[in-house]
Amino acid sequence: MQTLLPQAERIGALLKARGETIAVCESSIGGLLSAALLAVPGASAYFVSGAVVYTRTGGDVLLAIPPEARQGLRASTEPYALLMARTIRARLGATWGVAETGASGPSGNRYGDAAGHACIAITGPAEKAITIETGSPDRVANMRAFAAAALGLLEESLSARAAGGEGGARA
């Protein structure tokens, strides 16, 4: 957690300075992303809410994504992460949405992805998705790596926007 806090503090400062908010949807990170963002004093100024959506049932109940929106999409992919990020952002009325879906380990997921695979998406004023492959079966290390990557993507998007850029290419 200590390695995530400097990133979370910078993100919190950017969000607060602009009066923007964030909503989070995590899967294999298990809440680390939300915990890092909430560990920053004053997080209530920008953190709307977060959800750990670990199963299809959890997604059905917490996100209420209609089956037709998921048609043709497989979990643990960039398009699915974007769908999750768009949905959590819209449902909670946040400026930004961030989502992660993957396989932390020690084995892969039921979709055929190896441990160490995650897809992370940011949506809002800018939109981008990335895939992370650590190649490691170490569950805790993967969770930390995925959370750091999510914070990195979010900070990159916020910083690029602050500098007048797009904040990332549309995915």
C-alpha cells in the first residue's frame, strides 16, 4: 500500500484542484485501488464510490449491465474493462470511471487468461484501456502491480488533460 500512496496523493490533488470526481470498479485488484485513493486525506472531495465486482453475479447486481451490452464481450478484455468503467461512471455520476478485470493468480481465470493478466480502463473526459501481463503467479504481487498500473493510467490521463492534451487516445 505504501508504494501506491504517492500516486494516489498526486491523483487526489489533481481531482480536487479541478473539482472532478471518480468512481471505481475493481475485480482482481480486490479493493486496493479504492483503498489507495481513500487513504488520501480529503478523499471525500473526489471519491464517489467503488465496487469490487469479482463475479458475474456481482456485476449483474452491482453494475446492472444489461445482457445485450455484454453480448460478444469476454471478461478480462479491454472492451469489457471499458464497459465496466463507463457503467460505474454513469451509475454514480462521476467525472471519471476506472475499472479493472483480470486474473491475479496463482492460476489463470476461467476465460483462459494466465495469472498476471489484467485489463484496465479509464473513461470520462478522456478514455483509454491497457492490458498488463506480469507473467507471474504471485497473487499479492499481481494485485499490487495491477493497482499501480491503474493509478498510473489514471494519473497519466489526468496529467495529460491538465497539460491541455487529450488525456489518452480513445480506445
